[in-house]
Amino acid sequence: MRAATTLSVVVLAAAGIGHAVVTRLDGEIARVDAFKDMKNRPEAGHGMNVLLVGTDGRERISEEERRRYHLGGEPCHCTDTMMIVHIAKDRERASIVSLPRDSYAEAPAHTDQSTGEKHPAHPIKLNAAYAEGGPQLTVRTVEHMTKVKIDHYVEVDFTSFMRTVDVLGGVKICTAEPLKDSYTGLDLPAGTHELDGGQALQYVRSRHTDGSSDLGRMKRQQRFMASLMSQATSSGVLLNPMKFRDITRAVLGSVRADKEFGTGELIDLGRALRNLTPASSEFTTVPIERMGYPVKGIGSTLKWDGTKSDRLFRALRDDRPLAPYKTRVKYVQVDVAPQQIRVQVANGTTVSGLGRAMDKQLAATGFRTTKTPVNAPQSDVRRTVVLYDPRWDRSAKSLATALPGAELRTVRGQGPTMKVIAGKDFKKVQKVRVEDPQQDEAGVLKGNEVSCAP
């Protein structure tokens, strides 16, 4: 998110300022060889693919800002935000795909640049690739997982994000529900807000405002990005040479980019992107098949949906819109994503296979079922029952929405796993999803659908 913010501002500014100023910028950007000696890379597609990486870098934040914006703790040598930005060949569309930090990934075989130690291919969390092998292993891992050839690499930390937002005069954010997160200090009532750099950082970092965790955070990041694009392109601030100078001073000290991302690329890309609007940008997150996917030695990860993610990245390679049409499948909106709800199904009837049928349909809708339904002690249950711990009441209501007519019963101490006893009334599972019911099957939204209304 920080990388996307910084790159958007600098590139759009390049469109209106010109060669002399951007040439000075080129000489001040720290360089990294993210593509050194890389072999067996994916075939190049059409358009341009930029891997944007946000790193911790909190050691550069003042003590007063650390306290105010809840940035305590030690900085980690890792990435906490990663996304692919695809710029169409005709420069009339930008597609932004968020890659969750805890994604289950497979790091290719590589040699440690510091120690010279050789490592075979092995599983990791996606954000750990940077800690283990820096930008090179990060790029190689992303290319290995997506089969998308990365053309450029840009890396930004906390400092540049905060300073860039401040130089722009803040960014407008809208929220229908109050947002509060004790971990980051975020506390926004429902309504419209002008966020400064520190508040914006709290907004895009928050993971504990509701039960949606990283998925909810990435949705908020996409909303922020759309609002920033709308504000930057409509206000004319980027055509002001003095503002552009202030922006470059704010971000240059903490930006790293590959050696080929220089003056020519910035100016050409800036001119091409000059007419981009929120309506010509689209945002999505890699489709997730399973939350909390356990991997020995790594812990809990997010497992991508292989079929849907392949379709998504094929569209990037082919330079096609990610959402060419709207789905005809009807969904009911719920508060908690099915991917975050664990479910144990039990058959409470004498109907053979009823538990397996319910388990399969719930899993197909995204719920994290055990995939091993059992028989309930009673076999004459007429109405389907959802047993749940009251601490997870929002998850229980979301599950009950997928099972029309189901009865909710509290069981203190049961824990986060819901238990469903299938009754004779069960017919089929209703498809559900969190917010934005207008979005298509891939979860793709246009920028003008997620930014604040004028």
C-alpha cells in the first residue's frame, strides 16, 4: 500500500513536470538489483508489471510518532504489504492485485547472498521471502507462484508513506461502520474523514477492526488507494512544481527501485497515466481457498484457490480486464467472511450422506469445514442447529445466514469452531460474502466503486 501510494504520486507528477526535475529524482533513488542472474523466468506478456513492496522501516520513525501511531516493537526485515500493479499496454487501465503477506508460498532453490549457503526449494510464508533472500528471492517467488513476469521492482517503508500523504494534504476516507483497532490505535467513527500521514498508516495497517483480519485490511487498502488516486488526479496538486519538489524530498530517502526503473520509464509512464481515473483502475486480492492453512515449521498460512488465481494471473499476462462482466450468482451479504469460519458438520438425521452434502456445499461457499462430517447423537433433528461460543457470535450469524432457517444455540467454552447439526429441513447452502455485494465473482472492484463519492 505504501509502495503503491508513493509510486502513484511520483509517476503522476512526472506526467506534468518534465525531464529536468525527474532526472534529478532518478539520481537520488536508491537502487537494488532485483533481477540479477535470474533464469527460467516467465514469458513476458503485454503491458507493464510492477511489484510493489512495503517494508517495516519503523526505525526511521521518531519516538513521538511511534507512540502516537502505535509503532512500538522491533522492526522486522520483512515485507508487510505486497501487490502487483499491471499497467495495460494502451495505458488506459491499471489493475492492482494484493498478495496477502501470510500466503503459503514455495521459494525456489537459491543461494544466500550473505553467507553463500545454498537452499533447496522449500515452503515459506510469502512475506518471509524478503527476509531470506531480499528483493531477488521475493521477485523469484512471486514469479514462480503467479507465472507473471515482473518488469520493475519498487520498495517503500513507513516514512515515505506518511510523508507523501502529508505533502498531498491528507486523503479522504469514508466508512459506513466505526473502525477501532487497539493494536494500531485506529479510532474512526462512521462517516467521512481527512486522514494525515500517521492516521493513514494506522488505517492501512489495521487488522483487528473486525473479524476479517488481513482480508479486511486489504479491502481498506484498496479503498485508500482509490481515494488517493481520485484526489491526486483531480486536485491539480501534482502539476505544481513546488509541491512536486516537496513530494520528492519526502519519499526519496526511503525508496528503492530496480536499476532499470529510471528517468525515461518515469516520464513515459507518467505521461501515459496522465488520464487514468479511479473508474479506469481495478482492485482485487488473490482468491483464497483456505484461511488458517497449517504448514509444519511455518504455522498458519493462507492457501490460494488454484483455479481462480490461475484465471486471475492469466488475465494479467494477456493484458485483459480482471472483471469484464458481472456475475449472475446471487450472494447474501454477511459480516464475517466464510473463509474465516471453522465448521464441524454432524448429520442429525437418518438420511444417508446428508452431512457430507452439507459439508461439501459449505466448503464450496468458502467455509473452513473439517471435511470429515460425523453423525450426531440424535437422529431425529427436524431443524438445522448452529452451536457456537457466544464470543464468536458474528461468525455464527454469518454461518446461519448460509443455512436459511437454522436455529442458533450458544455453548459457552466451545471455542472458535462452529458445530452444525444438519436437520431434515436442510435443502442447500445459500452463497454468502462480506460487503460489496455488487462485485463480481473474482472480487474485483473499480476504483470509483471504492472511493468516496464526490
